[in-house]
Amino acid sequence: MPRMNMIQALNSAMDVMLGRDNDVVVIGEDVGYFGGVFRCTEGLQRKYGEHRVIDAPIAEGGIIASVIGMGVHGLRPVAEIQFADYIYPGYDQIVSELARLRYRTAGDFFAPVTIRAPCGGGIRGGQTHSQSPEGIFTHVCGLKVVMPSNPYDAKGLLISAIEEDDPVVFFEPKRIYNGPFDGDPDKPATAWSAHPKGEVPDDYYTVPLGRAEVVREGEDVTIVCYGTMVHVAQATAKINAIDAEIIDVRTMVPLDVHTLKQSVEKTGRCVIIHEATRFSGFGAELAATLQEECFYHLETPIIRVCGWDTPYPHAFEWEYFPGQKRLAAALEQALSA
């Protein structure tokens, strides 16, 4: 089985689906000739032609409007928003048109659209290239929201998203595009490393939407996370010798409440970590859901470790980033009570 990083896995997913289904098209800024700013679509236009891998102008609202029309007329478009920070010009199209299409037409029309967007920090991108806006989209009825943490899941989840008849917003944590990251800023950055980091089949396979994964079993505390924070959680638990059960949410909507509930009922303690800002972040929904479902099993209050409630800074990026030290302190607090 070949070894791929997340960029290669995502490229493979689109390659497989472009070859498998003539209705699949890819569109976005620089996705064709240039292969995407992160090279996720490299080589696809040469292989499938300009009519299937389409370079779009710098107009996110136009890109989203275009893929809605494509989807209504029978295509399965995959739109790339170059950075998640740039998705806001298309937000009205996503919320007011795309997400509501099936509902407002009583099921007569639907648009099987996948919107890919690199998210998160850790690459010195500052406040305009580091945002994690997943929580905003989980609030929108009609959307499915996904964020993988490894190459195998990235490919399988993206194929599932492309085959899904409802729209999917697919966030890709760019800090781990080229390999895992343990959240320690004192170590050399691995975001731009050329070393593949995971075994991924070349051919077609899927990872189902709406199913979380237990990436590490434990008895003392549950860590709920997704994206880059899965790697931070694994490194923190290992280095601090904490018997933590780590749950990778993978799909925020629909949320696999059953898997989360089983784990928290077993451990009696829960720490939630994500990179987005704390206030109204997706961790708040996770905490409320688990409080409702597991109240009589909880030994301590649920703790959240998140980004600060500020724009993502450049000079103080690692103070903002929820890394090993902050997660270790939260785990110690949960276990000491």
C-alpha cells in the first residue's frame, strides 16, 4: 500500500472520482494549471482537461454560485476555497441557497456540492490565513461538516462527501497537510515536510460520514478532538503517561453522539480541544451534548481547551495555538478533581 501525506491523499480522492464519475468536476482559484496553492489538485487538469478541472477567477461568491448551478443540473462539483478565511464572500450563497435547496423545493431539487477549504494555523499565516470557521457552518441546517486528521481518512471522507447528495463543507487542517504535528512549537515545523506519513490505498474506498473514531483507548479521561488537535492529543497523552481515550470526531455534522457518549460514560471525565476560538466554538456544542447525555456519569466538569477569543495572531501564534502544555494542564485539572 503506498504511503501518502494528506495532500497526496486528497489528490488521489479527486483523481479516483474524476475517473470514476464523469459528472464530477473540480473548480477553484489556481486548481488547474497551477495545481492549487497547496498542490492538492496537481496534475488533474492535465489528465482530465480544462472542462473538468476549472480555473476560476478570484470570486468566492461566484465559485459557490457556479457549483450550486452545476449541482442542480446533475453534476457533482468539488469547489476549492483557497483558504477557509476566504469563504465568507460565498457564505450567503452557501447558507441562503445551497444549504436550503432540498428543503425549499420539498426534495424536488438538490445540489451534491463539496466545498474544500484549508483551515487552521501553525504555518505563520496570521489572521487572514489561519482561521477555523467550522463552528459557523455546523449551525447551518442542511450542511454536513467534515474535518479529517490523517491521510487515510482524508481520502475516504472526501470520496464519501463527493458521493453525498447533500452539500458538504470539507475542512482540511493545513498544519498537517504534509505530516503529523504534536503541538510542540520548539520542535522544527513539519507542515512543509516532504515525507509521506500514512498508508492509503490507490483505488476507491470510503470512510462513512457521521462516524467518529476511537484513535486511542483509555480508562481515565476522554479527549474529544478533530483535525490537527488529534495529533496534539496523542502526543500529550503519550508524553505525560495519561491513560486517555482519544476520540477523533471526524464529522461534526452529523455528529456521532453514540461513540462520544460511550467513552465519557466509561471514563467519567472529558476534555475537549479544538483550534477555533472558545466562545461559541464547536466545543461548546460538544460540551452541552455530553453534559445532557452523560450528566450522571461525569466525575468532574467538562473542560475546553481552545484558541483565544481574538483574531489569529502572527507574532504570538504559539501562545494562541492550543498545544501540549495547555492540554496537559487541562488533563491534570480533570484528573485531580
